Amino acid sequence: MPAVSKGDGMRGLAVFISDIRNCKSKEAEIKRINKELANIRSKFKGDKALDGYSKKKYVCKLLFIFLLGHDIDFGHMEAVNLLSSNKYTEKQIGYLFISVLVNSNSDLISLINNAIKNDLSSRNPTFMNLALHCIANVGSREMAEAFAAEVPRILVAGDTMDSVKQSAALCLLRLNRTSPDLVLMGEWTTRVVHLLNDQHLGVVTAATSLITTLAQKSPEDFKTSVSLAVARLSRIVSSASTDLQDYTYYFVAAPWLSVKLLRLLQCYPPPEDGAIRGRLTECLETILNKAQEPPKSKKVQHSNAKNAVLFEAISLIIHHDSEPTLLVRACNQLGQFLQHRETNLRYLALESMCTLASSEFSHEAVKTHIETVINALKSERDVSVRQRAVDLLYAMCDRSNAKQIVAEMLSYLETADYSIREEIVLKVAILAEKYAVDYTWYVDTILNLIRFAGDYVSDEVWYRVIQIVINRDEVQGYAAKTVFEALQAPACHENLVKVGGYILGEFGNLIAGDSRSSPLIQFDLLHSKFHLCSVPTRALLLSAYIKFINLFPEVKGTIQEVLRSDSQLRNADVELQQRAVEYLRLSCIASTDILATVLEEMPPFPERESSILAKLKRKKGPGNLHPDLDENRKERSVNGGTVATSPTPSTDLLGLGSTIATQNSAPPASKGASLLVDVFSENISAFPVETPVAVGPVADENFSRDILYTGGLLVGIQSWESIPYIKPKNTDMRYLPLAPFPSRFVCKNNGVLYENQLLQIGLKSEFRQNLGRMYVFFGNKTSTQFMNFAASVVCQDTLQAHILYYKLLYPTVDGGAQLQQILNIECVSDFVDAPVLNIQFRYGGTLQNIAVKLPITLNKFFQPTEMTSQDFFQRWKQLGAPQQEVQNIFKAKHSMDTEVTKAKIMGFGAALLDGVDPNPSNFVGAGVIHTKTTQVGCLLRLEPNIQAQMYRLTLRTSRDTVSQRLCDLLSEQF
């Protein structure tokens, strides 16, 4: 910055500020300001031309007056005139005044833009910086239209100074945030990405912020930034604090840049290139190692900077969800923070562990900290930390610890803060339902929930317990007995009266044999609560009374007397009066048979998604868009999509196993048996493996399905709303840049397929023999609506297929909302290429196109086969033809952990055969690939060499193309 000359002190301004500060009252201040405004106005209107110094001084005074809260309606032209000055201080004050006081609708915008253009073309770095700062501060659409094309040119120009590059990058970032449709990098993309290699770390820091934002908008255009970001991050984390002296903050090398680079990498899946991936893994391991080192300073700034990098690295590890070792190490590191004296660290650790709990690799490691989390729930003073502890307990819950976690949350509920009670109630209700092996425990839990926090138990909770009890015969008697005992308490919450009235009205006969719960005692108990209840509850109790007349004829007279009373027949509430009159008349004139027919027991409710879970999703908002993508992860082995992944009706209380299957969704009529047989209309686990499923007609005319033939696959598209969509001209969806699915999906069926800052795509799939069903979830991660949201499934040209129908799921998708699309799949013959999912929508006026391969691979139709050692080697010899065997020797890409290897082979779909191979270190598997036309037997042998860090994989099948494809897929997993 140029030196300030002696005359730039502006003594007049200093005197004015001193006068304002010395004013004894508000009136005196206003009087002094009005006097100064009059003086400045006279100077500006005077005949004598003011020099630059005077203009600057008076403009500064106006700016100070404005900052005191007074309106300024003149002086704008004088500020614009200052922009043409060649003195830095005068130009600076002019830009400052414009940035603060000039709005985008001003008539002076064209003059300001001309002055900015002159400064940008002046090649004076000081003036260029001032102009770029002004553009960024104003950030109006007019500014973006005028300079969106000029700023990128300055940014990538070879002769631009480093300080100007920094300003240009941040200016472009601001324009992209205010007018994203006007900032089009185009030809500058590659050169902007290469700024990550710049020698000046300030330029790299600014460029990383810009590239991260642009990559979120157009990830395919900036995917080359991954390798450069990894290389730069590697140099930073491996350097000593003395190597980057200008950018070392309290012994932490370039912490801000490290955090920005880690965030940039979270815009993309794990690198496919083995070398880049290995280098990134080394960086993350180094960061985790440094976290274990003794602190180099006791100052809080050192620990803050160090932990900022650590938490961002853990976020990247969680985002990639592909390295078991790193995930477990991250979990252990976070576990150390759970008891840290710093509240912020405990909060962040709990929040990150919530996400880690959803990973199959780290879930067990998270569970080891359950006692620490429970202790935090009981002893934390900060309510926000306690809420995160509740979230973590909810996330780590599975069948092994459900009763303990539910009991602790119920215990905490009695003293919990009112602000989080409703959310705890919802979570306890969901966990009790989801992991209930014994339904009596579920009923007890919900009744305790109503006792402890009845005011926070929403209608959805008690509705759901009624549905469960009605649908489960084995729990009805116990539920009736339990609510009868609960109602005997002197003070009962009204929700308990509702549950008691409904259950006793339906199933009171199951406990009527006990003299302590005779029909008359049941009625008297319910009626004793009647006068204390609201109108809706009284209406429900009247319905229970008429049910009693059907169940217990001996109390008919007593109930009729109640219905005849003036308090019922002449009730001021129309609903209660009508019910009393109609129920009384029905009990008097109807025969026993008619009464039994009219008042018969409620039929079972159709299984569907729990309304409690839906309410929790709405309550959590955009933060948790896919809480159920991995619901079955905790109960299953990694088995690659066999029937075991689907919960059975007796254990899946939420109905997740069939939640997304539409009602009456029978498959379409067959055309030469070529269309998909819909075996998933019911819960898949309800069918034995050998049971054939009949094909029936379409039961719901509004239920649409398109069939897409993809080489060896038939893909059927289902959706609740299907509207023809005309594909935009000049947009061939087949040639969009493809985002490959993460390789981990080869061995797992559920998880996040694709994610950027706008959209999250999750999958939940199930496969059985040659059939499969895939649920695709689309989550809007922003608070802004998506317009014209459309999704379609297409095939690549090699499959000789095309878009048959473009599905417009919704004209708009609200912020935080989630949509779903169902794909039915049939394996007709062995195949290589996977279908492609294309998504198109408008966000902020910009058309977004995303194309990602669906993880439908040949091994998904693998059924495991158990074999003895003798049978295995006999079959191995039968498949000895050269074309039937494929062998691959390759370098290990991941740690050679025995348990992880076993899990991956089982997740691949093969049965792991123990004790078959003479070498106990080798892994042997067997299975059958099911297609519509044939079955292909498969045998595999994996031989690890830990010393050389190598594998030898041998596959033998009855078809050479299958051998090659399975070998390629499985090799990528190790």
C-alpha cells in the first residue's frame, strides 16, 4: 500500500469526530451533524472547484455520518469523481463510499462501472485491487453482468501479481454466489484449476475457495482438481512448521488452506487412481498421527488450528466411507474428545460420531463408547451437547443394545430440557418399535413414554402403538392387561386414556375372565376418566362403550344409562351428542348379529412407513436426508444382496421391508414372459427361495412402470407420479459426463451413491436370484426449491438402448425434501455395462445435469452355495477348461485384514467355505449366478501374500465371459 502523505491526515475529520464524541445529548449530536451537513452541501454547490483532498475529507465525513445512522442523500457524484484520482487515498475513499452507500439501482452505476473498467485495465496492482474489492462488496447483478467475463481473465493472466490474483479469485467467488448463472468459466476452467499449483499459498487459498464452490455447481468440469488438491495437501501435511513460515499459525502449517483442500475433496468420491488414493490415505493418516502428538504450544490458538484440520480430515474419511482402518482410527480419535474439558470439542466429537455410526466399517467401534455417551447425557451442562448425545445414542442403536439405550433415554426424559423432549419421545418410540424382539417390551416402553412425557407424545406415537397391537395377535392380551393396570393410577395422562379406551374397547374381552378386570370394572375405570378428558377423547370413549355392549352384553344396561343421561343426549358439543344418540339407538334396535357385524374387531392395518419416522424426518429438516438408507446394515452380514438383507415381517415393525412397495403393485401382464416378474410386491423374505411367484395383472391403473432393456438386464421404472417430459433440444442425456458408482457398492447394497452440495442420491436395494429391486432416494440438501426435477434410466450406446420415457417426478422439490424412485431389475443374461441414472433440474436458474452409473453388477445375482471339500475340488476339476478359468495377480490396494477380506467375499455374494483349502490363509468361495435363461456355477480362490502385499485371484465358471467379469469386479475390492 502506498505511503500516506502528511496532508492525508484530514484534521477536519478528526475535529468533527471529536466534536460528536463530546456531545452531551442526542439533540446536541444531531445539531452538530446538521451543521456539518449544511457546510458540506454548501462546499459541494459552491462555485469554487474543490481539490481532491477536500472532496476526500467531505466524503469521509458523509460516510461517518451515515455510519452513525443518519440518511445521506447527496455527495454520491463527488465520491464517483474520486475514482478518477491517481492518488491511492482519494481513490480508496471513493470506492469505500460507493461500496457502503450506492445501491444497485443507482443512476451512477454506469459511471462507476466505467471507472472500475479503467482501473482493471490500468495494470496498477493497487488500483486493480481496489476495483475488485468494490465489485465484490457491491456484488449486484449489474456488476456481475459487466465484469463476470473480465475477472476470470485477470485471475489466470500470467503477468497478474499474486495479491491481485487473490482479490480476483475472491471477487469471482462473490459474483458466483450472487449471480451463479452469469459466472461461466468455460475456457478458463483448466487454468483456474492449475492455480492450486501456484507457488504463493495466498493465491492457492483463495483459488481453493473458488474451485470448491464451482465444483459444487459443475463437479465434472473441475474433477481434475482432485489430484492437484491431494498433491498440495500432501506437501502441507508432510512439511515442518518452519517450512511455511509465512503461513504457519501457532506451529500448524497452513491450517486454513488445509481445511479448504479437505472440503474441496469432499465434493468428489474417492479417487479411482490408486496412486492418488494412496497419497490421500497417507495424508489422512499423517493428520491422525499428528493429533496424537504432544501439543507444541499450550495456547488455545494452537489446539484450535490443529483440531480444525483434524475434524475436516475426519469429515473427508466419513464422506469417502471406503477405508475401514481410517474410519476406525477416526472413531477412536473422536472417542478421546468425548471426555475433553473443552465443550466445543465434545460437541463436535458427538456430531461426527453420529455420522460414523452409519458406516458398516465403524459402527462397532462407535458402540464401544456407549457408556461415555450415556454419561454425557446425564452429566453435561450444555443442552446442545446433551442433544448431540441423544442423536448419537439413536444412531448407534441396534438389536444388541436397544434395550439399554431406550432405558437410558427414558430415564433422561424425566429431567430433559423441554426444548428436546418431543424429539427424544419420537426417537424412543422409533427405536422401541424398530428393535422390538418382544412386543411386550414395546408396549411397556410406549406406556412409560406416555407416563413420563405425555404432553410431548404426539398423536403419531399413540396411533402407531394401536396399529402394532391390532396387527399382532400375540400382544393383544398383554396390551389390554397393561393399559388396564396403568389406568388405575389416580392421575393418568389423556394420551394414556386414549390408548386404554381403544385397546380395551377392542380387546377387553381377553382379560375379562379375571374377576379383578371384569367387564363392569373395565367400564367403571374408563368412565371415571371421562369427565376429565377433552372432547375428542370423550368421543373415543363413547365408541369404546358401544364396543363394550357388543363384547359384554351384561353391562349393556349400565352403558345405556350413561348414554341416556342429559349430559350426553343434550351435550353442547354436536359430535358427542350425535354419537350418544346414534350409539344408544343402535344398542336398542339392532339384533345381536347386526351389532356384532357393525362393531366387529378392527381389521389389521396395512403395513407402511411409520408415521413417527416420517415426523422425525420432517423435524430434522435438510440435515438428515436419508436416515433409512442403511437401516439393515446393523443386522446383516456383508452378503451382497441375498435374501438375508430384508427384514422379516415379525421383526420389521416400521415396515421398512415393504415401505416403498406401492399398494396393489402386482406386476404387469407378461409379454412373452419378457417383462419383470414383480416378486417384491410383498416383503421379499416372505417367499422361500424355491417358491415360484405367479404373474398377475396390473391392479392399480395409476401405477406406472416402464421397462428398459439394458443388454443383459431388464430395468423397470416405477414412480407414484409420472408425467411425460420433452427432452430439451441440444441435450443428449447419454453423453453427459458419467460419475462412476463407488466401488464399495460391489459388495454392499445400501448407502449414498452420489452427493454434492445440492443433491444427495441414496440407494437401498435387494436382490434375489435373477431379480432385484432398487429404491433410489433423491434429497434436496439446500433450502431452495429445485424446479422441473426429472430422473430417468438410460443405457450406453454399446447396449443399443435409449431413453424410453423421461420421468418428471415433481415440478418442484422443496428444500430439505426427499423423493424416491423404484427400479425393478431382471438379469436376462450375463452383462458388463451398468445402466445410467440421469437427473435434471433447475437450481437458481441454472440447469443441472447429473449422470451416474447405477451399481447393478453381475455379482448382485450371485446366490451363495455351501459345498464340502470333496465336492468343491471335484467341481473345480470339472471346470478345468482353459476358457473357463481366469486368474489375476495384483497388488493390494487396502490393508490385508483377514476379517475385512472375509466380509468382502461374502458381500460379493459367494459362500465362504472354511476348511476347504489346505492352506488356511487362502479364501475359497462358491455360488451360482442366476439369469433368466440359465444358471452359471462359480468357484473362486483368493491367495494372499502378506509379505509381498499381493493377491492371486482364480475364478472358474461354466461361462468364460462370467469368469472374466467376476474376476474384474472382485479384484477391485482388494
